Amino acid sequence: MPERTTDLKDAIAFIATYPPRQCGIGTFTNDLVAAVLSRTEGRLRTVVMAVDEPSDDLPYPGEVQYRLDQHDNADYVRAAEYLNYNNVRAVSLQHEFGIFGGHDGAYALDLLRELRCPIITTFHTVLQAPNDSQRAVMDELIVLSNLLVVMSERAVAFLRNVYGAPEAKIRLIHHGVPEIPLVEPQGYKAQFEMEGRELLLTFGLLNPGKGIEYALQALPPVVERFPNLCYIVLGATHPNILREQGESYRLSLQRSARDLGLQKNVLFSARFVSLGELCEFLKAADIYLTPYLNREQITSGTLAYALGAGKPVISTPYWYAEELLAGERGRLVGFRDPQAISEVLLELLSDPPRVREMRANAYEFSRRMTWHEVGGQYLEAFREAISTARVRASMPDVSMRHVLPITGLPRPRMDHLLRLTDDTGMLQHARYSVPDRSHGYCTDDNARALVVMSKYYDLYRNTEAERLLSIYLAFVGYAQRPDGMFHNFVSYDRRFLDEVGSDDCYGRALWGLAYTMYRGPAPYVNLAKELFEGALSNLKALNLRGRAYAILGLYYYLQRYPEAEDIIEKIRRLAAAHVQSFEAGSGEDWPWFEDVVAYDNAVIPQSLLLAFEATGEARYRELGQQGLDFILGMCKRAGHFSLVGNEEWHVRGGQPATFDQQAIDACGLVEACKVAFRLTGQRQYLQHMRMAFDWFLGVNDLGESLYDFRTGGCCDGLTAQGVNRNQGAESTLCFLLALLTLTEVFSEQDRASRGTAAGRAVRIAARL
């Protein structure tokens, strides 16, 4: 009977990692694309959207038509727009929490929400006990997807019973395997100079979860009986492990093999091999080992490939192995049990007929898993999704898009920060966009830069952000005095220009150091902690804004070290001083902390709101919200914010000065409103966040943008004569901090809509 021809006239898009990026899902996607194309004889157009780490600068093949920046939230929306306008009829998303940006890969949702075509999501991980964030991501993926593909019966059960996915959406399609003939291994060992030797194999990207150390510990009694045995550990170290830990795991395995006297019996090949090479290794192997440590592994490409080559498998009982090795296709042993591995190896190596029987069982089962079969099943899934797709536009919009549209946000850039930064730190000022060295540096800016770069790094995993952060941290460390206080001003030739910095400088230093501990790269945590703790003895007498920033620092320290109960008491003492200031300076028509509204105002109520979160003292929340609402009401005009100017500020009983308006006040409102929304759930704070940020983009008293799209810098303020075109450190850092915060909060709150009654209604409707 002739093969059915496809009726898909336009493109199918595949979204996943992709070679040459070293990733098992990338290899899977490459094989899947080839399999689908082979079933259509070129009558189908494919679009590959590769989830990319831009810093890797990989030479992708021609089928990759879009590189999706893994850590750039806004790029996910741009990617959806690209697919919507390129005649894509369906999207195949390969899902794994770790390959997409955002918390638990949540940025992928921003892409899927914008698509106008059906979505087929393949789950490479389905957790039985997800945390709240993972569960929220899974819930929305299930709602947004037209079909859900999993690779095991257990995964089907989890989707149905744990996540409540509708049966009609779920499809079981096995992991694909290459067409490898069932052969006797002896004929293929010569190419590896392994004639006459018993050959064991483990392959795949190397990481500590592979459990190779237990396989090594199992070998000495086996080698005593089979001295020619060779165990090949084939595969490069996983790029993420290599980036964070180097080759420490591989080196520990090599030391273990040496200590066990296995130098002649274990071969480590640290290569990411081609499919052709892998097939040759599989043909030559007698037994395949997967001593993995994670029971909750729901699929494994390496195990599938071993089965497809007809290899008897000895494995720990992770979920996928339990399912695939039933029916005498392999043997299961306990986790971290070298003795059990030894016993089964000795049993099988001593019983060649049993091994041949297991080989035949594995090979027969895997015929349903060949890429030819799998490609056909995916093609049918694409046809079904396209033919039955409901019009997604008819579903009610429960997102926050109308409140906080991400599409109007610039992409965060570090161009001007790089311009302002040298090997000492960040220069304070600029003449236009050119750094002005005559004023040198200040701790205020370098501490604020620690916050910005820590957030930037956490969101985008950008190596340049990590490099800059080390410079700013070194500056703050240099500025710290023996008594724990900080100098603020440093000349261009690195001389201190003051005896000691202000309380504001001290508080901002605590904030920057704590935020580095909270969200910065791991290598910098210890130094930031040492500097922070060395400064704590100076908390006793601080001015209003110094106290506010110190509370921010203590709060973020507590997020990193929640067991530090003494920090809660320090927050309580500083917040109590805030309350005293409020009660002494406020009135019925003046709910504020002093008799003037001056600069950097919003950090004061923000700090009280965070103090409430840390201590549970309701009075802090009450006064924090009153103070923030007072500032918002003072600044709000019809459709925009008019910030309090620094010419005369706003003295109690007078009128607020219109100019000069400063970037620090707009950023402060964004940050404070973020906290207020999180604690109250009141949506007007989201609107105020956006209005405060739009001040930078020209929604202000003068109708002029302070952000320079050419340089990536931010102008220093609004004056009566127009925009101050100098692009100094404070204004640029404030712009970036506000932008990063808004981008992050947009993602969180767009997803948070799943928890509303409307969101639940949509999920229920989608499952009917």
C-alpha cells in the first residue's frame, strides 16, 4: 500500500535546542526534523527555531532560521511574531524546564501565548511532585497546547492524574532510535582494537547524575574473572557542568578508576560523537550500563538508542528504565549499589545464550521506536492538530497584556555601561555619551551597578554582566574602610576624596552586596558576604534613606540566608525608626516621613513593605502603602507622571517643584510598586509601574525620551530647558534597573493570571 502523502502545505516549526549545541534534546530535535522530512519526500517545509546561548556563537546549519536568545524574555515575543508572519501551520515545542529562560523555563509561555497556530508540545520531563512554579508552568503548557506528546506510559499517567490533562490531548510517541542492524558485537570490535574483549558501554553528556562512580566500583570483582573487560565511558561533559564545575567530575572518575586498579579496563572518551560513530560503538558493545541516580527520569535518549541497537541493559530503576526494560529486555539494580551491578555483570557475561535472548527481545521491542515510525506518528499529530485546532482568538484573554505590554519595552543593553566602566569601576558622569573622567567614581553608583548586573546576570546568564559585576564588587571592596563604613568618592587616579561616605552610600553598599549574594554568580557570593557582614556594626544611627537602603540590604541577605534570624531583628529596629519618623512628621494631609518630599522618595515606603514581608508587622505594611500612595498621588497627572523636581523639592504646605526631574525617582517608583503589587495584589500598582517606566520613554511633562536608543544610555534628567543630554551612571543604571524589573514582573504576572477565576475558567474550557 503506498505511503499516504502529506496535506501540510506550509511550514512546521520546531522550537528546541539544536546542534551544534551539545544537548540531548537538540540531538533529538535534529533527528525528529530529519524523520518528518523523510516521510514527506520534501513536500513539507520546516522552520527550526534554536534556543541559543548567544555567548556560545555556534555555527548553526541552514535549517535554523531563528536563534532564540534563551535568557531574553522579549525575544520570545519577537519569535512568536516571526512565526506568525511566516506561514507556520503548527509548532512542535520540545519542552524541558532547563532549556528555556525564566524561572523554571517560564519564558516559553510568553512565546506560546502569542502564536496563532496549533501547538504540539513534547514533554521530555514530567515530574510527579512539581514545586509550585513548575506546576504553574505545566498547567499553562497543557492549556496552550493542542496536543501533548510523551514517551512513556508513566508520563501519560502523570499528565492525566497529577496535572489533570485531558485524555484527548495526550499522545504516546516513543523516543526515536536510529536504524541499527542487530549484529554480533565481535565483528565490530576490531575498529576499536578491542578484539576478544568484553565491552561495556555508557554514553551521553557526562554529569554527576550519571552515577558512573558506582559502575566503576562494581568492576574489580568482574575484572578479576574477566581480565580483558573494557568499560567505555563515551561523551563530553555537559556544557552547563563544564561552565560551572569544569572537568571535576570526569577527573574524579579517572582518579577512582586509577585507585581501583582499572587503568587497563576503563576508557574515557571525552567527545560529543556523531550519530555514525555512536552506532559503531553500540554495535561493538556487549552490554550497556545506565547507573543513573535520579529515579524521576521519565525518558532517556541514551537508553532508547541502546535498546534500538539490541543491547542488553543493566540499569538502575529510574522510571523510563523500569518501563523499557520489562519483558526480559534488561536487568534492574538498586541505586548506588555497586555489588548488585557486579553480580548481574558476572551473571550475564557468564551466560552468552541469555545475553543473545535479551538482545533479541530489546531489538524486537525497539522496532516501534525507529525514527521512520516516530516521524510518521509526529506527522499524523501535526495533521490532527491543524485539522482540529479551535480558533484560539475566541478564548478569553486572561493575560496582563493590556496592563503591562512587554512589546513596548526596549531590549536591555549594556553598551553605555561598558563605555562608563574601566578596570577601576564605573565612572560617575558623562558629557553627552562620553565618559567624564574629571569627577572619578563613587560607591553609590558601583553599589547600584551590583544590583543591576546581578539581576541582568540572573535573567540572561550573560558572561559580560558577570565580568562587569566583578569590577563593581572589587570597587566596593576597595572603598570599604577598616571600620566597615565606605568611602564614597574616588578620583580617577584612585585616591579617596572623602573621609567617609554618607549614610545613603553606606545603605546602598549593603543593598548592592546583599543583592549580589541573592542573584549574582556563585563565585562572588563569599566576598560579597564578607564585605556585607563587615559593615553590619554601623547600622545603629542612620538617616532616613540610609536606613531604607540598609533594610533593602538586610532583606536580600535574608532571602539568601533565611536561617539568619538575627537579621530579622535588625530589620525590625530600622523599620521601627521609620515608624517614629512617620509619626513625628506626618499629618492628615501629609502621610510622609519628613516635612519635605525630596529625592529618591519611593525607596522609603518600599523598605517598610519589605520589612513587613520579613517580620510580619502589619504596621509596616500600612505605613509603607500610605507613603507610596501619597507619592504616587503627588506625581500622577492625566496619563503620565510628573516627578518632584530638585530645584526646591516639595516642602510641606507648598507646591512640588516641576524641574529638574531625576531618573532615580522614576526607577524608585517602579521598584516600590513591584513590591506593593506583590504584597497587595492591587492591579493599579502594575499600571503605576508602567507609567513610571514610560517617563523614561517620553511620557512625561516635556514629551521627550530620556533613553537614547543609539547609545543605550539614559539622559540625566528633565530640566525647564529640556532634556539634560549627559548620560551619567546613575541615570543609566536607574533606567536599566527599571527595565529589568518591568520585564521580569511582566513575565511573572502574565503567568500569575492562571490563578485567577478567569484563568481557571479558561483551563477548564480548554479541557472540555
